[in-house]
Amino acid sequence: MAAVQRDHWSNRRGPRAPNANSVLPTPAQASPNRLGQWRQIYERYKALAQSAGSADAVMRESYWQHAEHFIRLINEASVRQPGKL
């Protein structure tokens, strides 16, 4: 039980330095598989934003912002690697 509590509270200490061994892919390094994932995530957030309608304007805007983030990644990757898309 103590290990669970330690893990639970360790997440609340604030941001951590990134692991030196993990490298996040940039849009320049995007594989076709990753681009497919980004497209799926974009479509999911777009659908959520459209289904939110006027019921919850804050959530709708949040979904649109998330969708916009992924479309930016896709667009940046397509500019950097036009032949791979």
C-alpha cells in the first residue's frame, strides 16, 4: 500500500525533467504510422467538438483546440516530408 501512495504523490511534485533516453518524435521525424494516429486523434476531437454543440461551450472549445493541435502536427509534417504522406 505504501508504494501505491508514494507513486500517487510523486505525480504531484510538479513537472519532471524528461528522461534522457526517451526522444519524442518531431513532425520532421513522423512516420506514416504516427501520421495515421494523428489523423485519427484529430477526427476524434473534431467529432467531440461537433457533438458538444452549444451544451458546453468550454468543453467544445477545448476539443477544437486539441483538434487544432493535431492538424498542425499533420500540416507541419506534410511540409517537411511531402513525399511520405
